[in-house]
Amino acid sequence: MDRLHAYLPGWEVDVIRGEMFTSGYGFIVDYLAEILRHLRSQDFALRVNQHFTVGKSISTRDRDAVYKTSSGLLKLLFPNGGESEAELEELLHLSMECRKRVKDQLFRIDSTYPDVDFHYVGADGQKRRVTTVEEEEFPQFYGGGPHAHLKRKRLRKQQEGTMPPSAQHRTQPKLLRSLRDWRKAMLSLRRTVKVSATRNSSVRTSTARHGSSSPILISGSSIRSGT
């Protein structure tokens, strides 16, 4: 999963409507695909470095992913150049946000992944941190903030099973606790139904074997015909 350059969630993509289609001239798909094929040998990410600097703490893999996504967006929107600094910053921010989602999902899988400070520096020297919409709306589900190291330590203990059950229950969000309780109840109900179905099947088999219409009493593993 770490090899994915960007993760664009579907809920941020607008539904295609009739008014989105142009009423004028446009390229046919085959012609547009041929243009993009010729542009593959060109790296448009160099335009990003003219105005912005990606954070030095970002790893090489994350940096390459951000640059490649930015280059692809520039080829689609500004193949002949002419983009403004504000437009370039918007594309860089989107590319970094999409890469950050990949790292957030990796952290959910394995809490030992290190924190990554996704940010870039503008020409004015100001650091601009990148966050996702989900992180801003639901910060309690993310590992950032001043107590990030404590959250990671707690999650690591939960995965290793060294945290007491009572402490695990307190640290879990209320919604997740409800879902886990519901799942346990469903599993218990499924086991009960399965055992009941197995017993009914044993009763029918024993009845057919003994050729009796009298009820079959089951006690442990022994089956005997009622009198």
C-alpha cells in the first residue's frame, strides 16, 4: 500500500451531471491519450520547486509520490504552462493531501509507522502544514497533535496485548465499543443457532434410525429412545 502515490476518496468527487459537459469543441479520447503519452517523458514537477519547497523531513518515497501527482495534474490542467503561483500551490496541496491519506491508512494498519509532517515552504519562508478534511472534522481518530507519542504508545500496547482489558475499553471510542459489542452478540447468536441446528439434525437422524415416532432424549453424547 505504501507504493500508492495518492488516495483520492470518492466522497470528495462530485457526481457527473449534464451541465459539466462542454457545449463547444473538445479533444476525442484517442487524441488526448496520444498527447499524454508524449508528455510522459517530461517532468512537470520542476515547476513546483520554482515557488515551493517540500518539507525535508518527508521521505524519498513520499516526496516522489507528491512530485509525480503534481506533475500529472499539471499535464492535465496546464500542459503549456502559464499557471499562477496560487494555482500551483493548490495542486501541490492536493497532491500532498492525497499522499497523506495513504500514510494515515498505513498507521491504522500498523501503529509503528513513524509520524510524517506533511508540509511545504513558500517563497516567503512560511511553513504550511497539510491536513485532510477528515482529520480536521474528526481529530480524535488521528495520531497528530501534542500527545501523538502517547496515542501511538497506547495503540502499540493494544496491538501487543500488554494493556489491561479495562484500560483498552476506556481508550476505545464509544462508537467502536458499540460496534464490537454488537459483533460479539452476533457471533454468540450465530454459535447458538448453529448448535441448535446440529441438535435438531441429530434428533431427526436418530428418529429415522430407530423407526420410532417417540421423542429422542439427548443426554451428552448418548442418544436413547424415549418410552
